[in-house]
Amino acid sequence: MSETEPPVPETDVAQLDEDDRLKPEYVRAVLDAVHDGDDEEARALVEPLHPADIADLFELTPHEDRADLANALTDLLDADVFAEMNDYVREDLIDALEPHQVADIAAELDTDDAVAIIEDMEPEDQREVLRALDPDDRAAIEEALSYGEETAGRLMQRELIAVPEHWSVGNVLDYLRGHEELTTDFWEIFVVDPAHKPVGTCQLSWILRCPRNIAIADVMKREQTLIPIDMDQEEVALRFQKYALISAAVVDPAGRLVGMITVDDIVHIIQQEAGEDVLRLSGAGDGDINEPILLTVRTRLTWLVVNLGTAILASSVVGLFQGEIAKFALLAVLMPIVSGMGGNAGTQTLAVVVRAIATNQLTDSNTVRMIVREFRIAAANGASLGIIIGVGTYVIFGNPSLAIVIAMAMVINNLIAGLSGVLIPVTLDRFDIDPAVSSAVFVTMMTDVMGFFSFLGLATLWGLGG
Amino acid sequence: MSETEPPVPETDVAQLDEDDRLKPEYVRAVLDAVHDGDDEEARALVEPLHPADIADLFELTPHEDRADLANALTDLLDADVFAEMNDYVREDLIDALEPHQVADIAAELDTDDAVAIIEDMEPEDQREVLRALDPDDRAAIEEALSYGEETAGRLMQRELIAVPEHWSVGNVLDYLRGHEELTTDFWEIFVVDPAHKPVGTCQLSWILRCPRNIAIADVMKREQTLIPIDMDQEEVALRFQKYALISAAVVDPAGRLVGMITVDDIVHIIQQEAGEDVLRLSGAGDGDINEPILLTVRTRLTWLVVNLGTAILASSVVGLFQGEIAKFALLAVLMPIVSGMGGNAGTQTLAVVVRAIATNQLTDSNTVRMIVREFRIAAANGASLGIIIGVGTYVIFGNPSLAIVIAMAMVINNLIAGLSGVLIPVTLDRFDIDPAVSSAVFVTMMTDVMGFFSFLGLATLWGLGG
């Protein structure tokens, strides 16, 4: 990514708080300078920042001030800053630039970062930027854009070091020293056969520790984790994590080396994919705080309307017992406790199961064990909560029948919560539906409907409303 | 981590499915061999696996079979496998081993991995293992254990390459080639002054591309991101991510270089910290599926009991309106819709805000903007849902007053959900309370209480229950 740009030294970061966040008074000072038209002051304030922090500065600046800030900073706003920026904020800025300016920025970047900038542009602007690039860069970016979004093909960079099998360590050193134009952004070199298929990978530390006359084939590791070019980025991230990779070769369907993915591009994805679950479970979409507000409303409202459907379904169950409620209104007072606690217990199980599926910890081999486990937990928690609420109800209302009914309903709804919390996401996953997106609606529906039904139904059977 | 152990080659992984998970029929075959006492068959099956996959195999094996599996595999169960294993599963196995066996394993590992194995042992067993180690390893591990859990001091390895400032590239090469005992697990070398304080960092690719006579001081990057030894691992992970680091120097309070953290140790933490939010928001604790079941029950039950308190509070609000409900039971049918939809909307906002806080995207600089943003989203969604439910209520029940009351209550509760979804986590964060752990209880309480109160209160004011 930004190997040419130094991180801010630990010792003089007056702009950052102890958590590496830009201090609000610093952000204010920069924006004040911009508002006062004092561009020189603004540039002086921003100059010491790491590109990642300049990107943060733009994210923390209100939408309407971003163009002014960009105009004030101009030359500080380089390719590395764009590479670090939030997608929506970057689009904002890119819209304000001329295509040739975007092309200048893209030309400076590794393929993966250039693609990230260009992929979200309007088709017409995209074509204009591509036309302004020189033919090599253009071909590389066009090819990357031909792979599906969120695949290895989009993530990889084409700049890498590949050497033939028959070279010695000395040949490799001479090659690296003699070719100015080679990338400096690599941590391993790839050894390829004449068909350009990878036959081994070599950590730089191994090369550094060997005499010049040793054959590279004797230094390299033959077993390697190759990434197919169409692999989904989430799978790429899991593979990097599982095998503790620093970089990996990307191969085309014929097995030829076509690119390299490095771990610094993957940490963002690991973070994003792991954090996505919480947002998807709650129906908040990408949950990006820089997203245009209309897009956010649409995403969240869609989810809320679906949930409104299940809420109406649950309330129609209550409707079946209107007669009993009219005669004994205390039922209406207590029923939300049963449904709500079921919802809480179901969400707990759901969160655990969705994480376990996402991290490949829950597989066909241990699904049955997981179901049994959650059933036992639900039974223990249901019994505990049932006793607490039963005793409480008896003490407060002095009605033993009501106490028994609510305790029983609590146990039943906890069991339903536990079982649906496992079975629903596991089933969705079998059908290749993302369990994080769709499970919560069904689980809540189960715990609401069954919470009301078990409590009001048992109360009716017991003659409490009669 | 496991640079000496090759990842499983892409081409012959008959044990893995397309998502890098062990196939259930493979796991069954291994366990069948173990049950039949055919240890040789089990070893033959497991031998081709990467250590990370052997660790997975133990996690997928039921608790009661793990000791048998370990006995069958013996020599395949090496240090790298333990380093990759889930904490609870590892504890299980370590309990079954003799202290000197644990010491043999620990001695093979880098400090960080050895510490991970030893830190969770009983004090007495821990002392026995430490006694069995040789003095150097022992001192290193004892010192690491003296730092707080989840700090840089526990994460770092002491094995690193540090060279003096006055050396040339050639000196560095000769040093690396001439000292067998040096680690091979490094991606950058650190340049230190005579007081052993880091003055620069040098990527191996830069060294490889320079002639021997160049001074290392001219190759290294002077600006570096140093990690204080007591920094929390979550901060370390954010710093690695923000500045795209591959490795970083760890310094003691006097600024001396004492260790190194590499990105492969960080990807686990990034994943874990990002995934933790979803588990904490739902009150599922660590959500580790290998956790002993009693611990899981205790964690989840604590949370459920707290939520029971808020559910009772909400139901006592309903209790205030018992008279109205007895006269007009339809109120009890519709009230869960208002409270439930508020809960859903509140959870959406909460998920977004908790993620934004955890990733340092939401700071003092943009809190006000975030509050305004969520208020606008809540107003838009509340109005939409209010219209839908109002029209629906009018069509189904033909009661215009009831329709207006439920629509107004829906708008009010959505605004409360949006505002409490931002204000509660932001406030908790100001007081250094983890918003992921504590926010959901308060937000749900607000949306339940205010959902019931606004709907039943408005209905009473309107004379619907009269």
C-alpha cells in the first residue's frame, strides 16, 4: 500500500489522541483555517500527517466542507490518501476532480488500489480515466475490472517478483539490484516454471540468510497456498488467517501466476467481514456512516417493513385471545415478558451460531453437537428464568395458577429460542443464504409468536381468563 | 507462527471442502480409526494436514474423544498445532499432558505462542512447566507473563533482528548468513542506537535491492510506528490496520527495543475484536462454542436476568393501563407492534454506532453530525412505518382514532429508538464503558417502555379505552 509514505512517528503526534484518532480541536483548527481562506496554514497543519490520517480527516469533515478542504490541500492529497479513504467519501472527492487528475492518481498506485478508486465511478467517467492512463496501466486495470467484485482478481496487484526455478540466490540478488523498475512492495518471491506456473514460494528472510551459490529451488517452500483468481474475498481472508500468510500467489484457471495479494490488503477485509455480521443481523446493511442518507433509509426501512410483517403476525396471535384479555387484563401486562425474554435468548444463540458459521468453526461435523449444546443451555436458562418469574408473579399477584402458567411459558419459549437460534441459521447456510442477513427475522418471529401463544394458550387452558 | 510447516498444497486437499473446512466424512474416518484402535490408519490420514487443520480436527472432535485422538497421533501433535488451537480445546489437551511434555512443546515455540499455551494453566502446573524449561526460554516467558493480559507484552515475540546504525548492507547480510541461531521468522529488521532504542526500520525488500556497500542508515525508514509494551491488543490491531504494518517494534517505557509483533499474530485479533461486538451486543459473552457449558450458561443467564428486570419495568408500564385494556382489548393486541418495531430500529442504529466507535470512525469531531443523521433516518423510517400501520389499522378495524394513535406512537418510538441508539453508546464510551456490552439493555428498555407508554398513553388521552 503505502510503503513509500512513513507512518507518523510515535513521538510527535500532537494531532492524535491516545487511541490514534485525530483530536477534535485539531480537526477544528484545520477547518477554521480553510474557512478563513488560509490555505497555507491548513497545509502546514496537515503536512505532518500519515496518509491514513489525512483520509480520516476527510471522513471527519462534514460533506459540504470536503471540496474546500481538498482545494486547500491539493498536493498533499495524493494516491496513498485516496487508497486509505472510505468509499463514499472518496466518491465525493473523485466526483469533484477532472478525469485526468484521477488518472494521474491511479497511475501512481498498485493495481489493487487503482481498481478500488476506479471501480465505483460512472461508466462514462471510468472510460475517460482509462483513456488518460498509459497503455500498460490501462490494460492491467481493465483486466482487473473484468473479474467479479469482491474477488481475488480485484484485490490482487500485478506487481510482484517471479523468478525461474533454475536460478541461484545470487541470480535473484543481482536481478533485484539491477532492475530499478521492479516493485519494492513484496515480502516473498514466487518461483515459477517455464509455463509461469508457481512451483514454490520463498520468504525474503530465507534468501537473506543463504549464500549466493545456493539454488533458489533448495530455499523455496514447495507447498504453497494458491488463490484462484475468482475466489471470494471473504474466503481469501479466511485462508490468509488460517495459514498465517503474509502474501500469496493468485493463479488463473490454467494455474499460471497472474498476481499477488498481500496481507495489508486483507486486514481491512477481515475487519470488515467480521464486523459485517453485527450490522447484517440487525438489518443495518453495510452500516457505513458515510453512506448517503437516502440509501441508509432505504436499506433499513426494507428490513423494518419485513419485521413489521412478523410483528403483525405475532399480534394476530394475541388477537386470538382478546376475549381472555378483556376478562383478565393482567395477561396483557405479563405477555411481553415471555415474548421479550425469548427474543433475547434467541438473539444470543443466533449471534454465537452466525459467528461460528462465518469463521468456519461450525461445520457439518459438529452441527448435531451444537444443537444439543444450545438445547441444554436453553433448558438451564429457561428453567432459571421460569423459576424467577414464577416466584415473582406468585409473590406480587398471589395467583399460583398464573405463576405456573408464566413459568411454563418461559421454559417453552426459551427452548424454542435456543432451537430456532441454531436451526434457522444452519438451514439458511445449507441453502447458501447468508445467515447473518436473514436469520433474525425468523428467530424473532418464532419467539414472538410462540411466546404469546404459549403464555396466552396455557392461560386459556388453565381457565385464567374465564 | 508456523513458517517451518508447509500449508497444505491447493492440489491435493481431499480432506478439505471448497471453503477450507475439514469434510465431515474425513473427520468421521479419522475418529472411526481411533475408535477401532487403528492408530496407524489415523496417523496416515492426519499426516498430510497443515497444523491449522490438525487444530481444527481437534475442535471438531467431541470432548470425550479428544484424549484418544491425541494418543493416537502423538508425534503429529506438535507445537504449531497447539499454537493454532482454540483456547478451551487446548486447555483440554494440556490438562492431559505431563508438565515436561508441555515444556517440550513450549520450548519449540516463539515467545508469544509459548505464552499463549502457558498463561491459562493452573499456577502450580505453570510453575512446573517453567522449571522444566531451559533458563533463557524460562526468563523470556516469565517476563512476558509479567505484562497484563491482552497487552503488547503478551503478544510480542522476543526473537527479532536488530542491527547497529553504523552497519552497511553487507554487514547485515554477513550477520544474517553467519548466525545459525537467529530467527527466520521476520519481515523487517530494526536498526537501533547504542542504548538499544529503535532509530529506524528496514523492509527486507529494500535490503535485497541495495548493493553491499550502502549504509543501512541510508536504506532504513526513520519514521516508524512503535508499540508501547503495555498497549492493549485492540489498539495494537487498529494501529497495524491503519498504517498497514507487517511488523512493528515493541518498546519498554524507557524506549528500548524489547520485542516485535508480526501481522500474522494480529489477524486473529482483528477478527476476534471485530466479531466480539455482535456477541457482546447480544449478551453472549465470548460466544466461544468450545467454552464449557456451565460458563456459557452463567454468562448468558446473567445477561438475561438483567433484561428480565427491564422487561418487568416495561410490563409495569402496561400495568398502568390495565383498566383501558380490560375495556378495549385491541390495545393489547396492537401494543407489541409499537414496542417491537422500536426495538428493531434501535438495534439497527446501535449496531452502526457500536461498529463506528470500535473502528475509530466515530469521534468527538463527528458525534453531533451522527446524532443529526440518525434523527433524520429515524424520522423518515418512523413516518413511513407510521403511515403503513396507520392505514392498515384503519382498513382492518375501521377505527380512525386508533389508526392515528398507533401511527403517532410509531413515529415517537422510532425517534426514541434512533436517539437512544446513538446517545447511549456514545455516552457509555465517554465513561470508558464498552458500549457493545452495555448499550443493548438500555436501548431495549427505552424502546419497550416508551413504546408501551406512548401507544397506551395516547390511546387513553384519546379516550379509546373509555
